[in-house]
Amino acid sequence: MAELLGLVSGTAGLASLAIELLECAKKLERFHDDMHDAVAKLDNLIFDIETIKFTLQVLHRRRQQAAQSEQDEHIAMIMDRCIAVVERSLSSLQKTVAKVERHMQWSKR
């Protein structure tokens, strides 16, 4: 009888352990999926930042050309507005990058 009780207890313990292992595996799988999504998002963000950089370089050159040739002041106004939009976006991006850096520093501890 004691052997039967020991066998039942051992089986229940193994079942509990199996459930815990399954839960850990599911969490790791979700973490893996999140990391994969994060990498894709970072790749997209890097592409967007590079595109903004190239756009700003073109805008800067066009702005100088407009100033030198005294072209329509509307062109300069449009470029100034585009630059203002990018500057606002850059501010938000810098805050996000700082937040990610803080989180990565914290997670290294």
C-alpha cells in the first residue's frame, strides 16, 4: 500500500513538473516571437531613419540652391516645414532610443 501511495505521489509530482516545463516552453516561444518581431521593427526603423537622412540631405541642397537663385519663397517655406516635421520625429525617436538603451542596461544587470 505504501508503495502504491509513493507511486501516485511520484506520478503527481512528475505531472506537475511537466506542466511547469510546458508553461516555460510557451513563455520562451512567446519571447522568441517577440524578439523576432523586434528585430523586424528595428530593421524597418533603421531603413526609415536612413531615408530621412537622405531626404534631409536633398532638402538642404535644394534649400541652398533656392537661396542662391532666389527661387519662389514657397519652396523654402515647404522645406522648412518638412525639416520641422523631421525634427519633431527625431525628438521622439531619440526618446525611444534612450528608453531602449536604459532597458538594455537594466537587463544586463
